[in-house]
Amino acid sequence: MRTHTLVPSLLLLGALSFTAACSSGTSGSSDVASARPGSTPALSPVRSVDPSKIKGLEIVSDNSEDKSCPFATSYPDVPGAEAMTAAMKKYVERRLASFRSGSAVCEDGTGRAEGVELNISHQFLVVSGDVLGVRLSTHDPSGAGSGQSATTYWYDGRAGVYRTALELVAEGSRGAFLSALKDRLKGREGVDAGSLDTTFSDPDSRAAALDDMAFTADGGLRVTIDQGDVSAPAAGAFTLTLSRETVTPWLSAFGKRVQRQTVTPSRSLDLGATYIPTPAVPTRTASGDDDTDCRRLRCVAPLRHRQPSRATL
């Protein structure tokens, strides 16, 4: 069942505190981490984000506990960022359709593959000024390798457009940016030099590989490349952090605004949307980032439910 969950500010503040207490990472200005299959690479620290700045925030969630084809997905619906919301919706629906059609568990209905469940969760990266950033993390054990992947989505409130991760870097500086990434990746265990050159030379492959980029608390740029893009799936993911001094000259005007709002966030988010409050009632469901435990924090849900749309974006 798909639902839209309203998220009040006070409850999100509690959720934020709980989430921050459970997060961890290691710092580094120009490090490269390669994870073992199925593991999570060490990440440079990122600043805590306060989603309570988002007036009218709703969480779109869909799930099935049917053992024959279990899944749980969610993404935020932010007033004023409709284009970004549409991009996330399209991604979630595409992955869910692929899981349903490609999983033997879903095809035969026996549920014999224990633990095979699609999960797509979200995390806010930047909620400040006229900039919004969200990461969707996907766990799909029915695929190759560990089944872990992530994509970051960006909204430029000043221009009123959705932007991809690679648009954080100016077009004229992407050659230098890509060279820096290749220099740090070449020679690493599991990286195939031929695949690396092919991926980075093709515009579509390059954009797909570099779809998870975000700034650290000190202004560095963290780039995570999913397994299989430049290596064999079993090699795991590669996370690189370019220092603020290194990456700043390569950033686009939008990228510099994202960097600035990450390092020194403003007290509000303004995407030019008109917010109309909707009443809500207490219940036990997820709010804010998906790792909030509603057994420990009060969560809220809307009075209304929306059935899955049949439209294709």
C-alpha cells in the first residue's frame, strides 16, 4: 500500500537527534576506500541535516510484507521540488518493476529465496537556502554483487530545476575532475583500467557511474562509484573524497552554492512553494529519514491514502 506521510517539524527534530546518534564515519581529504563485497565503505563525515525546515514535507512510501515478493520503498515529496520528486518516483517505480519481473521469488510466488527483499530508503543531504539534496539507497539482493547502490538527487531552487549529481561540477572542468578520479582509482584492487576508461569516456555511462556525489562537512566532495561501473561487481564500491581546496575550482555555480549551504547551512529552505497545512493524526509509521525507529519516536501519518499512480513519468 502506498501512503503519503506528513512530517511535522517537532517530530522531525526528535527523529534527527536519533538518526545523528546512530551515524558514524571517518574523515579524509583525498582518500579512496574500497569495500569488501556486501560491506559499507568508511565515509567522510557529513553535517547533520534538519528536515524540519521543509514545510509540507510528505514521505511517499510503498511496501508489501507478502513473503512471495516483499519490498519497502520510500522517497520524499517536497513542495516546490516537483521535478526532483518526479525523478525519484520514476526511479523507484522502475526498480520495483524490475524486481517484480526479475526475481524468481516474485515470479513463482513460492517465497523460497529467504531474505530476498527490495528496499529503497532515503536520506536528506542538504536542506538549506534554495538547495535541496536527497540520497536514495537501494538494497536489491536479487541482483549481482552485494545489491547495494545509491543515487543523489539535487534541486536548484534559484533556477527551479532538478539537477543530477554530475551537474555539481562545471562542464568546462569535468576533464580535470575525471582525471583526478581516474588517478585515484587506477591501480586499486578490483578496478579494471579498460572498464574505467570506457565508462568515463562515454557521456551516458559517465553520468550513470557518477550519480552519487555529496559534500562533506568541511566542503570536500565525496564521490561513491557503484560496483560494476569500473570493476567486477564482487570488488565492491569505491568512495573517494576530494578536498575542498582541490574540488572548489571545478565546481559549477550550483555546485558552489550546494557546497556553501552544506558547510554553513541557513536556517530555512525556500524553493518558492506555497505551503498549505494538512491535518494529521498520530500513528506508528516512518517519518523523516528511514532509519527512524517509530517504536522509540512518535511518528505521524496523513488522514488520506493515495493509490499507486498508473501514469508513467
